[in-house]
Amino acid sequence: MAKVIMVQGTMSNAGKSIIVAALCRVLKQDGYKVAPFKSQNMALNSFITKDGMEMGRAQVMQAQAAGIQPDVAMNPILLKPTNDVGSQVIVNGEVLGNMSARDYFAYKKKLVPDILTAYHKLESEYDVIVVEGAGSPAEINLKQDDIVNMGLAELLDAPVLLVGDIDRGGVFAQLLGTMLLLEEKEQRRVKGLIINKFRGDKTILDPGIQMLEERAGVPVVGVMPFLQIDLEDEDSLTERFSSAEKGGVIDIAVIRLPHISNFTDFMMLERQPLINLRYVNYIKDLKTPDMIILPGTKNTMGDLKWLRESGMERAIGKAKENGTVLFGICGGYQMLGQWVEDPYGTEEGGTLRGMGYLPVKTVLSREKVRSQVKGHFSISNGFLEGLDGLPMEGYEIHMGISSAVEGEIITPIARISRESGEGEAFFSDGAYQDQVYGSYVHGILDGEETICALLDILAKKKGISIAAQDMISLDEYREKQFDKLAEGFRKYCDMDKIYEILQGE
């Protein structure tokens, strides 16, 4: 039987996902076969596994830290918010349906068998399972029928590390208050406290730590500093959206849609010193960038209405007239077309006029396309023809089919292949016209060759030349970040004590 340890937090964004990743990498380095697990994840960032199943990006990142392939068993329930009071519910990688928050709360206990089946699958394959909670275990209004925090810890008989975020302030109140709101049997499960995101001299904390340990009856097993680690964020709480401009010569604006999803598509662009990548949700901040990206979204129709009502659509059109390149990915691609139709009420129902820049119409369907893909760009002319023939790969995850409007012909942006149970199948992806491009492939802009060519194209358009740079691949970059994270965790956390907790001592 695998050993298990669980990481819970005093609040959302306390740093649970990164602490789990750190533990996964340290345990891997120490020779253990380790896997992450989160019973229920709410996020708009998702991933498609090799067998076509959908899961949260946070558990994908943690699996990469552990050096293993992502498996949907690591995240059996994924909630993707469609509006302020409802979500698409994905169970074992497949869509169950849309539910309101109240309906899901009443239904979720029925998913306990799915959670346990997924966990036991991992338990039979790995030495250690590192489990992540969600939100806070002290949300007393949600404790009944809990399947993700202390309720899950009870099901798995897991010891718990409780993480508090000192960067937001009040970390002693966070940790002690959480402990006081737990039932006595839940308090006994908490074996260690971690203060996360600390900046400064740790000795200043020592009196508070001593008092915290005395009152909580639990040792502080680590004070993690605010490490400069660049790993994928779980959801739109990410600080990426408010990051300051870094002064790159190429200006790329990503429209921060209300239901933005899979913003991890732009991490490689963010890392390039020549690129100033900005997330924009106000017209005054758009200006005239070299490139505007319309990202993926969980609600194409709702976000298209937001573009229109906020005036952002008009501002994007003005930028296009001034020579800005437009690039849409997934939902962003759908918006760039002529029409979006929703005959089955997948999102909001009815038909909505698109932005009109590509000769396509999209019909939202009941079935979700989920597949990893690979292929090459097929842009034989136009502004981005310098990408023609370059390799690309990524994954598709969408509930719409886009086709040419009557009397028009689509010029695809890429030729791709999908792996399926029946073998490899080939397809055309996306469309382009003038300086407007659209694709369904998440990760299409991740390749080193693609980024180098894109930089060269955008620089020449501005009449400047750029020096060739030594680029690091996404995998190499990520591995260095994981090792840096593990080094910091070993330095600032008591791994001897954590191993004692794992052994039940």
C-alpha cells in the first residue's frame, strides 16, 4: 500500500499546488515513485492526456515534477466555471454535464466511488501519493459532505500538512483560526504547519512561531520564502495577470476575457526577454501592440458579448486597421469568425454575430473534442508565412465545430494528426486571412522554432533587427524550475519530520 500525505491550505492560493509539486520532486529525487492526487479541482486551465481525457493543469504540473505521465486518475473531478453560479462537471476526464453550484453540492457525494477508484488505482502503482486539498478545511458552511479536504483525509486516512500564506498577512490567525474551527478528530490529523511566501528575516517570526506551536499543538515544519519559481498556475488567481511590463521590444497583448482558460498557452512567450506580453482587460491599456491574442474561454458567447459591450471589440478592430496581427486560440478563434451558433444550449443558446475577420461559422455541440495533436504550419502566404512548414504540437479541447460559411473557402493554418483508438487521423486546423489567424490547438505557440520565427517576423514589421538568442526548450526550462523548487523546499522545510509523518510516527 502506498504511503499518503495531504497538503491543505488556509485559503485558496495559499500555495498548496506548489508545495505538492515540491514534495513530488523531492520524493522523486530520493528514489520514490510518487504521484499527485486532487479529488476535485475547480479551474479553467485544463489538459488532455494521451488517451484523450481532460484533467486540471495543476495535477499535470505536479506529475511532471514527479517525472511521470499525467493520468486522469490524479484528478477525477474537474469543475470548469461557465458563469458565476455554475460549472461544467467533468468526471474521470469526460463531461458529465453543467450544474449549478447548489445542484452540484447536493450531487457530489455520489462521486465518492469515482474518487476512491481513482485513488486506489494510483495507490496500486506508486510508493507515495501526495494529495492536495482545495480552498480551506475551515469553510464550515461546506463541511457537510466534504470530498476534498478533511472529508477526503478521513476517507484516505491521510496525515495533513496545513499551509498558510504570510504574503497576504495574518498568517498566525489563518493557521490557528483554521485549527480552532476543525473538529477534534480533524485537528489530530494535522501533523505539521507550513508558513508560505515569506519575505525577510525568519528570526523575526520565531516568537510568533513558538506561540503558534504552543496554541495549535502542532509543529511548524517549514517557512518557505517567496521563491522566484516560474511554474504553471492553477487558475485565474494567478499573479501573471497583473505582472508589470518588462520592456521587451515586441509588444503582445492577450485579451483577459472574463472566462479566460488555458492561459498557460502563453508561458513560453512570457519568458522571452524580447517580448513584452501583457494581459489586457481595459480599452485604455490596449494601445497598438504588435500582436493581439484572443485566448481560450469557457464561455465563447458570453465573452464575445463582453468584447462588444465593453468596447474592446471596436478597439481591437482599430488596432487591426493600424497593422496589428490578430491571433485567436480555441474560443478566441471562434470569436474571429462570422457566427457562433448554440442550438443545444451548450453555453447561452441562440446565434451570435462574430467579429467577422475569418470566413468561418462555429456550431457549439454537445460533444467535446479532446485530443493531443501534432503537425506543421501550412501558411503559404501572408504576414506569418515565415511559420510555414515549422513543426507544432499541442492539444485540442473544445465543444464547437468551425467550418466555412456558405460561398467561402477556408485556408487552414496547420495540418495536424490526432491519435485515436482507430489509429492516426489527419486534419486541417484553423484558418487565416489577411493578418488574422485562428487555431484550435493549445500550445501552438510553444515551440522554440515557432517563437524565433514569430519574433523575427514581428521585428521586421517594426523595421528593427534582433539578435539570435539561445532558447531553452519548455521541458528543459520546467525541469530547472522543479529542481530549484526542490532545493528550496529541502533548505527551508524539515524533510526529516515530514518523513516521520509519512511513516506514521
